[in-house]
Amino acid sequence: MNENGGMPHRDPSSQPSKPHRVVVGLSGGVDSAVSAWLLKQQGHEVVGLFMKNWEDDDDSEFCSSRQDWLDAASVADVIGIDIEHVNFAADYKDRVFAEFLREYQAGRTPNPDVLCNAEIKFKAFLDHAMRLGAEKIATGHYARVRTIADEQRGMQHQLLKGLDPLKDQSYFLHRLNQAQLSRTLFPVGELPKTEVRRIAADIGLPNAKKKDSTGICFIGERPFREFLNRYLKSEPGPILDERGRKLGQHMGLSFYTLGQRQGLHIGGVKEKGAPRGGGEHAPWFVAEKDLTRNALIVVQGHDHPALLYGELTAQDLSWVAGYPPAEGPLAAKTRYRQTDAACELRVDGSISTIRLRFADPQWAVTPGQSAVLYDGDVCLGGGVIECASRVHPPQEAGQAATV
């Protein structure tokens, strides 16, 4: 038993060979708080750093940055470390938010958390930490770093999945490179979330029971469409089914994503002569955004063929090792929390585009999202989905055009 009455805490991370000066990104959440405590227990010189990445509506009921800062400062006080408040809002707006808006205006659905990690948390934050004399940085992400010896390329740093399959965040970190990983520690990467919560409670952290943050950092819990409407021009248009029948009107294609079910505000369509209870009122899902007609194409049923894809093309590639993996069988995720899907990798001659062909159909593959490749637990990197091909082409199934 430890002094707090709990079970002894095992060392969850592969410790560096000697103590380091480590700057930890304290977000106000429990994961980064426990990360800081673990590092201090391991003998490192730990400094906390709170990143403010958004300030356009800091006094909004939906913006939690002020409370997060108070929580982070309280955690630093309990652990006994210094903490600095740094404003990266200008960097975030230029490097992440501007790209986020460009993608939505082009009809795609971007993933700003991926870009935030690459451009802010492991670039602007890393640079600032180095200026503070840090040898390493640390965050509360559920991922791991492993260093191996490669006969041809020397020491290589691999990005591994977090051991808790329900919390693994390697998908969001797949754009990190060798230089970034060489200076990064993920102290909770080998722990289940339940143990992180237990440690936080055992040592009396004030945020031990704090709810996990969800959604995009600059949007918080606010209605997503309401937020986007402040920055993007709304161009209403028709909502059509696969046969071209008008079912309603959308608010603007930018406000919808493939596979979306909620917020369509359309009812079922009853076929002439269809039997009662024959499924004519199955839920509608977004299957396509037709930019030329400014039309939103919807289909009924989660497993409708128009939502199933067998192949995708991705660009804007980033590889953890610095070079692409060999062509052949691998696994991939096309969205966070998705189960790894077996696929075949093909790299084009210019190494600027990859093609993934899946063994089983993938649901609602969405341009703008990330396709991330894995070899077992090793995250190899990936790219931004450019387009995808349906398992059953429209001419065979009478559906809308391929995305």
C-alpha cells in the first residue's frame, strides 16, 4: 500500500537514462496532470506550460480556457511545479484555423486536431519549451514512443498506439516526425484511463473527476453549425435523394459531412404501393455533397451501398520514419476510434499520392479526413483523403456520383 492507502503505482513509462528538464503541456485535464506527476516521481525537473490557443470569444459560455487555466494552475500547485501561461492564439489562427476554413469552403471535412498537434503542440510549443531550456516535452496523449536501431538509418523513433484501445490517440499524432518524437514523452501511454483516474484521486489532484474534453478545441460544446455560420457564407440548396427527388433544403454544404444523420430535418419517403412497416422511414444519411448543383444527396439506411467504399486516394502525406512504408498489406483508419481495417497500400511514382484498397467496405470515407496507416501497434503516418471509390459504382446501383 502507498501512503495514500492505494496500491503502489507501477512505473508506466520507459524512463530516459537520466533525469531531464521536461516541460509538460498542462491542459487542465486529468491526463496531462498525471503525466506531470509521474515525471516528477521519476526524478525529472518538471515545468508546466498552459497553452491558450483561442481567444476570439474567451468570455463565451462555451469557451472553457479560463477554467482550464485555473485547473492547470491548481494541479501545478498540488504537484509542486512551476507553470507558465503562453498565448499561441495567433499561431493557431494562422496555421490551423485558416486551413480549417479553407477545407470547409472547398466542401471537405478537415480534422483540425491533427493539424493542431503537428503545428502547435509539437512545433510552437516544442520551440518555446526548447527556449526554456527543456531537453524533453511531454503531453497527456495516449500514445507511446519506442526507439530502435536500424542498420541503414541509425536510431529510429517509432510512434506506437496507446495501450488503452479505447483511448489510443496515435491517429491524431500521425504527422509527428523523427525530430519531434526524439524530444517527446507520453507518460500515460501505457496506462488505461481507469488507472490514470485512480492515480489522480490517490494523490488528491483537484481535477481527478473532471470530464474529458470533447470536440474541437476552439468550438468547445457550442452548436457546430452556429459557430461555422460566423465564418462561412451560407448558400442554401436542395436536399435530394438518390433519384433526384427533393426532400428539403440544406443550410449550406459546408455545414454537413458524409455519413451525417442528425440535423437533416427531413422525414421518411413512402414508396407508392410499399407495404406498411416496410422500412420506408429508415433514417437518412448524407451520401454526397454535389458542389456543381449545390445539392446535398442523402440515402436511407446506415448500410446503403452509397455509403460503402472500397478504395481511397490520399495526398499531403506525412511519414513518421521520414519515408513511406513498402507497398503491400497494412492496416488503416479513416476516422478516429475506427477499428483497424486491412488494406493494400500502393504509392504512386512521385511519392505524393497513396492508394488504399480495403479488404472490407469502409463506411462514409470522407475527403478532408486523415487516412492513417498501421503495422500492428506501429503508427506509420498517413495523408489527407482526397477522394474515394464506392464498392458499387453508381451506374450499377442507381446512386449518386462517386465522391
